[in-house]
Amino acid sequence: MRNMNFSLLRKSFFASLILFLLVLFVLLSLCIGSEFYSPAKILNALFGAALQNGEREIILKIRLPRMLLALFLGGSLALSGFLLQTYFQNPIAGPFVLGISSGSKMCVAFLTIICLKNGVTFSSWGLILASLLGSLAVTAFVICLAGKIRDLAFLLVAGIMIGYVCSSITDLIVAFADDADIANLHGWTQGSFSGVTMENVFVCLPLVSICFFLSLVLSKPIGAYRLGEAYAKSLGVNVKIFRPVLILISSVLSAVVTAFAGPVSFVGVAVPFVVKRIFASDDPKLLIPLCFAGGAVFCLFADLISRMLFAPVELNVSVATSFFGAPVVIFMLLKRHGGQHGK
């Protein structure tokens, strides 16, 4: 009973900490920039009060959509990683590590360059569709490899190589872009939440919300599948339908992120691992919302670091996510190797 109470207290503490950090980073994202705005001024802007010198436009049209995209897309990446890890039953699986984000980036870059060359306009939905096609194509290839490569390290190397191939093709595509377009494309291909609009938020929000809701609905089959395919079948889970649905949800989440922010590294691997370690739980009903919240906190924090560390020079957000996320992946590999060696 004492252990149960301690476990519940521990989970409550860390859940409250994540919520506190989420609120804190949301507030800091709105307050901090080239000029500091007080929380009172932020509230005045949000509730329609008149401000001087275009301050309301800066808050509502620049900082607010950037904050919201970092929140939603960070949560999407972490949830996508959790679903991929469930599908492959592999803790190293993630949209960036397996090259899925690079496949999305390649297709979006191709669509962008082709349309710009021919004077064709495209909407946010076009970006998402192109990103989804690239995501699904690479995911299908990785699934084929996973059927033949059981070793974690080899699957990791294969994913990295796929990512390099897609990135090389992207660089080749960008080489044919006009000079005026290269600067924007270069920043996007490295991962960035800058330059987004509320239109992007309104497109992103329903897709992310639907995927999050479907993930919660599937939490029971996900919990069963995490214990093995045979166990899931014994509980009545239709694995032939469940597996494609899981991949589709994960691919949509990853595609939305890449369409608007480019490839953001290591969030999909590091956050689910840290959340599972902190809460010492495998219950999807708990892990799904906590991974989403943890991913949002991580990306909001990384975006703040990328904006403020060398201001007014802005870093790509993947610089920060790689700096904090890559050591987690290294720790995962060492821990897994150590456990296998101990056996």
C-alpha cells in the first residue's frame, strides 16, 4: 500500500511539473522576443485591447501562431514517436531517426520548387498531402526492412541511411531553386517554427486533434499490442486493421510537423523514453497525453533556446532538440546494450 501511494504521489508530482512547465513556456514564448512584453500586455492583446506601435499585431500575428505551432507540433512528434515504437516494438523508432521526416521533407521541397518554377500556388493542405506521401513511402520501406532486420543497431543505421538519401535528393532539388527561394527553403529544411501564420494553426489543429483522439480511442489495443502481437490477437484485436491504422495516424502526425516546421530531430524518440522512465508506466491511457504534453514542453523550450541564445541571430530549432535529444538516444542504446550484455 505504501509503495502504491508513493507511486501515485510520484506520478502526480511529475504530471503537475509538466503542466507547470507547459504554462511557463507558453507564457515565455509570448513575452520574450526582440522586445519583452509583460504578461499584462499579452493579456490585453489577446482580449482585444488597443496597444501602441503595432504591438498587438506582433503578439497575435507572429508570436501567438509560433507558440501554438511549437506546442501542437511538438506534441505531434512525441506522439508519432510513441506510436512508431509501438508498431515496431522498438524504443529507438521515431520519425526523424528512421528517416520518415526526411522523406516528408523531400516531397514538400519537390512540390515547393515545382510550383514556384511554374508560378502555381498551393495551400497548406497541399504541403500536408505532399508531406504525407513522403512519410508513407519511407515508412513502407522501413517496414519492409524491419521484417528482415531484427537487430536494433542495424535498423537504426538503415533509417539514418534512408534519411541521408532523402536529404541528398532534397539538396539536389533545392539547387535548382531561385536565389530568392533558397534562403527560406534552407531554414525550413533544417527545422524552424518561424514564419508560420494563424492559417497554418487552423489547418494543423483539427488534424492533430483527430489523431490525438483516435490514439486515445485505440489505447486499449495499443496496450495489448505492446505486449506482443500474439497477445493482442488473443484479446480480439484485429491486427491486420490495427497496424495500418497505427502507421497512418503516426504518418499524419509526422507529415503535419514536416509540412510547417521541416524535420525536427530526436523529439519522437527522446520524449516517449523520458516520459516512460519518469512515470514507470506502460499504460497508453497515461502515456499518450503525457507524451503529447512532454513533446509540447520540449519544443517550446527548444524554440526559446533557438531564438534567444544568440539573439538577434536565430538558430534552427533542431540545433536545440539535437543537443538535448541525442544524448538520450545514446543513453538508450548503451542501456539496451548493457542489458543484453548482462544476460
